[in-house]
Amino acid sequence: MAVNGPVGCHLNMMYGAPSAGSAGVRRLVNVCRAAWVTASRACDDGRVSKHEWEALTDSERAFLINSYEIDILPGVWGDLGEDDQSLPVDELAQVLLRLVDRGWIEVRRIAPWTSPTGEEGLQPGELVPRERLQVLLCDAANWEYPEGDSWIGALTLVETAEGKKVTRMSPEEMAE
């Protein structure tokens, strides 16, 4: 499966197009995370402070990282701390729902995407209504990578404009 379109970070050219669940996917995710941590936290005004970011729980930060990456829901397992990885999905769902309710993350379904040159990829599709999220997020199947090569329809986390204020440091904080 190629990591193309608005969901991908076009690292296929460097690492090849990995198959779902492969070591290549994990390597791409780790490269994206490293780039995120080191370079991408500078943004616009209205952001929270480094202290406020650090005050978030590990689980909250894991969901925010995945929303920044526009990752599908199962991708959060790689960012959760060891203790949080053993939590039942209904408890993790409550953490995610709090972030949705704060307006920092949207949950959408992966949809097909075609570039102007005809290359096929994936993008965040329709917004999942808040009233449906509780049931969907408490279904353990939604926390597993889809079988086969297609992620179409999988739940994906998308950072909102308000969420960007949380995941980016000010230039002053970056200079520290």
C-alpha cells in the first residue's frame, strides 16, 4: 500500500511503498514522529505553552500526535505508554472523546483520493458524528489495523485548528 495523498507524508520515495503492518510502515511512522518532534511544533498564534503540553497525560499526547499525523486509530498503539497499552478500549475511548469534546481532534473515515495526475491514495473523508463515536470507539475491532490492503472506511484522527495550537510550540519556547 502506498502512503500517498493528504494522509501520506510522501516518504514512499525514500523507503518504498510498505504493506500494511510491515516493518516499512513502522519505519515510516517512526520517521514521521521524529520529524514531528524535532521540527514541526512551530506555528501560528494562540498555542498552548510547553508547560500545558507537558501537563497532558501520555495518552492525550499519543492521540494528539496521531491526529497531527492523520493516522488511523490503531496507530495510537505505537505512541501509548506501556501502562496505557493495557487499558481497555472503552477507557481509551473516553480519553479520545475528551479531546474531541475540547475541539482538538476530529474522527473521520478514510476515503479514496486521486491526485491531479491520476495517482491513487487516501485522505480523511466524512466526519463521524459525535453521537456515534461512543459506540464506534468502544468496538475493539476499530482499534485493529484493517485486514488486507485497504484502509478505506477506517477511523482516522485529524487535528483541528484548535488542536494545532496544542501541538505547536511558540518560537520563544523553541529557542529555549
